[in-house]
Amino acid sequence: PAQAEYSIPGPPPAWYEARSRQEGPDRIIVLLLDVSARKIVEAELLEDQRHKAFQLSLGDQLRMLNEPQKVEDATCEALGQHLALDSVCVLRLAKDDGTLETTAHWPHGDDAQAPLADALAAIREAVKGDVALPLRQLEGSGQDGLIVPLGHWGRFHTALVARTADARPLSRLECETVENTAERLCNALERCQHALQLQERVEQAIAERDRVWRLSPDILGLMDAGAQFLSVSPATRAILGWTPERFIAMGFSALVHPEDQPATRAIVNQALSGEGTGLFHMENRMRRHGGGYCWIHWTMSSAMGHLYLVGRDETLIKEQARVLTEAEAALRQSQKLEAVGRLTSGIAHDFNNMLQGITGSLYMMERKLAGQDFEGVRRYITLAGKACGRAGQLTRRLLTFSRRQPVDPQPCDPGDVLLSMKDLFRRYTGERIALRFDLSPNIWPVRCDVNQLESVLLNLVINACDAIEASGTIVLSTRNVRIQGPGSDTAPELPAGNYVEIAVSDNGSGMAPDVLAQVFEPFFTTKPTGAGSGLGLPMGYGFAQQARGTLVVRSAAGEGTTVRLVLPRHVGHRSMETLRLAADVGLQDDDVHDAVVLVVEDDQTVREMAAETIAGLGVTVLTAVDGPGGIQQVADASRLDLLITDIGLPGLDGPELAARACKLYPDLSVLFMTGYLQDPSGNPVLRGPGMDYIIKPFTLEALATRVRHMLAEHNRLHSPHIPTSAS
């Protein structure tokens, strides 16, 4: 058998397949089959495979290109050669005047628009559309080919134009190839655009980074995992005097001040190890090129095994802070000197008045005695005593302000104290000022010196009366408060805890801010000359501080004033303890007869007057001028019932003297004389049995009464004191 295919030309051409087989010596059978349809399908399949291979090859080619112009040129050339076209071009409609621009053309050198000159108007409209059109359908074209608008793929007012030679129409597969090529062209242009944008952003970021790196006033650096700098910015020259290359070569640790190296290594290692999150901060001193050190504040963060650092020069800030601290210290010293000056001038003024009263009374007493006018002498003795009393009151106020006034703290109810002073308050308020009490129930007790508390409250009420010019109201209130900690609105300086607030409010004239800022300064007063000492509020503030509380003043001009005395709550019984009487009525001279008393006082006048007064009680008096002399008298005495000693003595203070004396005389009674001890009750020696104290200045009558009381109590409890050992 045999088989063959042949074609018969003609419109349309036909393909036949002939199959023959010999049936005998002179006979052949031939079978003719029409295979034209199969041949057409096979041809289309081959053509489709060729076009697909072209698309793959074109895609590979375009992926190698990163510039839009080269992408367009390569696409036009590859499509023209693949389809044997007359020309291929990319046309873009200008936005400003609507003219067509040729952005790419193949073959090069020809005018792509010349063959289409008569159809440019129709082409402009086609470019604006989104459907591919054969060129022959455009008015005035007279050309065969295809125009594919690219707006469907996001490139509006742009089209790919393929024109055939010899007016040959494009087949269906060729039209699809042109459209697929247009899509690949748009995708490649989009990729190029993104790549260009990314490249521009990268270049811009690099340029900005380089600009920041060069212009930054701070030191920028990159450190590796071994704590060695890989690069630093030029700011090292401006700040430290080192070039970046020299800075890196010397090494970070060699430039750090020796005292700062341990802390620097610890923080750098912590940052490199990734312990913790966020930024790390440190300060150290870096060596300058010309000598000396700069304070550098470093901020650092780790990423991918490297450490990124920013170092800011804070040398000037440190110097300014030092200068500011010195200026503040100088200002505080100046303010202290100013306060001391005001204090001394105020003390001098008041004491001169008191001394004038004393010296004047002594002079008049001398004249009256010379004239045998004994009644007149008695009058001036009284005046001198009153002047001495005012002097003692002034010193007590000063000691309270300095928080060294001896106190006798007792638990008390603030509400009861206020109510007990109600009649006294009304003596000062009179009829023109209304006095109102706003006392909270179940008020907590406080522990303080009740006499001083009453003095402070009375002074606050007097100040409130003076602030009310015509008529007004004064409100005295109490309340329990719980303070959460420092910075609270009630009392910013107090720690957290339970407190009692005693407030004195008035609707008087109030105070301006500059006046309010000076209310606690000693001898500062807004009252007329002679009407106030300027020690009332400072004394109240000192009392509050001594009681572990505070005094807060709130005032505004024309809106009145509120003074809050805030004292800590006392945990204990609420009843007020009975105050010890200063004298015990009914004591007889026989109760102190034959007693031996030792007086130790470094001031000669006080020592002699005290000794003479005590000797008038019929007792034996020994004296010493200092602590060692007192110890010697104690050791030499064969009997000792009472030791009277000043607390502040040269050589050996009063409490130590008493402690040593009590080793020889275990039942010895001791009376301390003091005018500046902050809290006698807080001293274990003064709290012992048989111990007591008397506050200077005291009257000799009060001293005698106290001595008689202590000796009588001693005789009641003990036999005469004989030393236990002479050594």
C-alpha cells in the first residue's frame, strides 16, 4: 500500500490524501480523502504555538529591561519582526493640546504617522477608547492593521498600532497576538515604573541619610557585636576633635573616661544582648583631642546584631546646670542672710525695748531707794519682771520657730481644745465678727504640746480678726483627712497617712501672692509698726513641724484666708492626760531638811542665783561650773539627794553627767535646766524615774517650788542617798 498528500490550488485551496493498494497484476485501488479541514486546523495550531512561543520569549526579553523607552522599543521591534509587519508604533495623546506623540517606532527612522496622516482624527478618538479596532475601519485610513488602546491596562490615552504591508489583513491569531503583546507591554511598563519609583525612593533615602549623617550636630555611629565602631559621622570632629577614621581606630573604650568605663560596658553589653526592649540611654565622659573630656548622652538601639548610637554633647548643659546650682545656692544663702538680718534686727528691736524697761526700772528703783520710797520700788520691780517675762516669751517663740522649744506632748481632742477656748476667742472677735464652729464628729486625737497648740490657735484667730476691717465671719473647723502621699492638695509635703486638719478661715482682705510667699519668714508682718511681732505664723509653722505635721496657708487678695494646721493622727486613748502641776501645795520645809543638792551650771549668774535660792530652803548646796567638775563633786560627796544640771555643759553634757551620777547614786533625782532641747520626752535619760526638767527662763520661786517638790517626793520613796561605791 501507498499514501500521499497533495494540494490543489484554487480559491480556496484544497488538500487531499490518496491511499492506494494493488489488487492484482494489473489492478490498483485508490482512495481519495479530502483533508482540507484537518490541514487548516493543524496550520492554526502551529501558528498558535508560534505566537505563544513569541509571547514567552518577549516576556523574558522585557524582564531584562528596566527603562520604559527600551521596553517600548523592544516590544515594537519584536512584534514587527514576528508578524512581518510594515510598522509598529506606540502613540500617546498629549494632554495639553490633544496632539499624537510617537513614543516608540519600528522600523527606526521612518515617520510612523505619515501613512496614517488622513486618519489621525479617527485615531485620536480610538486612542481614547478601550476596544481594539482594525485600521481599515477608521475613517480616512486606507491601511490594514490593528490599533489597541492601552487604557484597559491603566495607560490611558496611549495605543499600540500595528500596520501590515501590502494591505494584508491580520488574521484572528495575529490580532490576538497584538493584543497580548499590548498587555505584556503595559505590565512591563508598570514594572519599570515601580522599579524606577523604588529606585528613586532608595536613592532619596540614601541621599537624606547621607545628608543627615554629614550635617547632624550629634554623633551618629554603628557598632558591631564586639562593641567596636564600624562607622561614625563627621560630628566627632566638631564635638571631640577626632576625625571619624581616628575615632574608629582608637576604639570606643580608649576614649571613655576610666571612671565611666564599667557602667558604659554594662549598658552596651545589655543593649547588644537584646535584654529588654526599646531604647537604651547612658551618659559618659569622652576624651577630647586637645585634652579634657566632654559629657556625651548616648541613645542606642540594637538591630540585626548591630548597635545604632546617637551621641549628644551635653557638656554645656552640665556646665549650665552647675552654674545654675551654684546660683541657686548663692540665692538661698542670700535669702538666708536676708532672713537672718531681718531676724537679728527684729530681735534687737524687741530686746532693746525689754532691756530699756529693765534698765529703766533698775535706775528708778535706785532713785526710789535713795529717797526711801519703798512703795515706788515695788512698782518698778513689777515692771522689770514684766519685761523679763516678755523676753522669755520672745525666746520661746524663736525656739518654736527653730523647732527647738521644749515640748510636753500629750494626746488631746482638737475639738475639745477649740471649744475650751471659745470664750477666749470671743474676747478678740467682739460683736463685729461672727465666730462659727464646724467640728466634725468622731474626730481623731492628736499628740502635741497642748499649751503650744492653744497659743497657735489663738494667734491664728487674732490674725483673722486683724484681716477683717469692718465685719465678717471666722470659721473654726476640724476634719479627718487621709493623705495618699507627697504632692497631695491638702498638704503636699507630708507622707501618706491619717491626719487631722484644724482650719481657721476668714472672709477678710486676703493676701497678694508676693505677701503670701513671705508669711513664714520671721519678723515679716503686714501689720502697722508695733502692732505685730511677725513671729505668729513662723511659730505656728515651727510647732507643726515639731509635731510632724505642717501649716498650709491659702489666700487671695479680696477673697479671705484659710490657714490649715495638719497634725498626724494619734493612735491611743482619746482622753487628755492631766498635766503635771509645777508646784505641789502643802509641802513643809521639814520635807527637804538636811538634803544635799548639786547645782552644775556654766553661767555664773544663773549658778549663783540658783544656789542661793536653793540654800534658802535649808539644804546643803554644792556647785560645779562644768561636766567634769560635776563628776568630781559627785564622786567626792558622801551624800547626794538631787542633781540640778544644765543640759548643755562644757566637757560633759547634762544627760551624760546624770547617767554617770546615777551609777553611784541609783535613786538620785535629777532636774534638768534647758531652754533649747527639742523634745525632752524623746531622751531616755530624761524619761527615767526621778527625772524632770524646767524650762528657761524660769522664776527663782518656780525653781524653789520644783526643788521642794522633788526632794519631798524623794524622801517619801527613798532613804538618804549614800553612794554605792567610791570608785
